[in-house]
Amino acid sequence: MALAEVIAALDGLNGQREGVTVNPAVISGGAAPNIVPDTAVLRVNARVKTHEDARWVEQALEEIRWRISSREGYDLMVHGGFNRPPKPISAANQALFDVVARCGDALGLKVAYQATGGCCEGNNLAAAGLPNVDTLGVRGGKIHSSDEFVLVDSFAERAKLSAVIMLGFAQGHFDQALMREGA
């Protein structure tokens, strides 16, 4: 029951700070339906826009941990943490995104930037000073929720967009100097 309370508390963090999403994603525990489990594990995915947001999530998680662990018979442990830095938009990243938007315009597609607080290899690349645009994949909505969806007709359009972007770079149509950090 304590884990159910943790999940509810984590879900309650959603909507408290713009751009922060917390997804209690994977639950495991117990051995048989007729035995009260002595251990349960919850894996969580949290997405943030800033380092301050990450600290806020970590502090909230520590408060939840303390609240549960202060009860007799309960011991809540937290392992891990944020393994990707936030990815703010730099001038070089904006220049690269502008290229993507122009390629979309050429195909009649409106490509709009939407921060997700995502955590992928793009975050590590940006932290190392390499501009990148990730998540060029399919369109959809309600990311990180039970109502998340994908629009099937967007598979082909996004493949075309990726091809046009790569072709434009291969043919030298874009000023790559603008896409260097510090340029």
C-alpha cells in the first residue's frame, strides 16, 4: 500500500512546475497472489527543463521517501537519479532547428518546437556543445500520459522530412557555421 501512496504522490508532482513531468513507469514486486510482498520496486521517469527543476524533483522525492520511511515497518530507498542533463535551446540549436523548420515548409509541413524535457542522447550531445535536433519522429500528443498517442499518417511525412534535411546538408544548402556553439 505504501508504494501506491508513493505513486500517487509522484503523479501529484505533475502540473506543479511548467515542463516537469513525472511518470511512475514500472512496478514490480511480490512472488504470489496470496502472499503479502515484502519488497516492491518502482522505476520512475522524470523530465525537466532546467537543473533547478531536477533539484526540485529530487527534493520532492526525498520528502516522499522520508514520509513513508518514517512509518514503523517501512523503508523506502531511492536509487539512481537524473542521468541526462537538461537541454536548453542555444543559438546554435536554434539555427539548426530553423533549418528543420525550413525543410518542413518546403514539404508543406509546419514544424514547431516543443520542449519535452526529454532525456536522450541529444541532451548529452548538447551538453558537449554539439547542436542537435532530436525527436523528429512521428506526430502525436499527450506525451508521458496514459492518453499518449501517435498519428499513423505522420510516419511517411517524418521520413520525408528527415531525407530533405540530410539532402540539404549533403548539398551544402545550409550555413553550418551558424550551428557551431559560440558562433
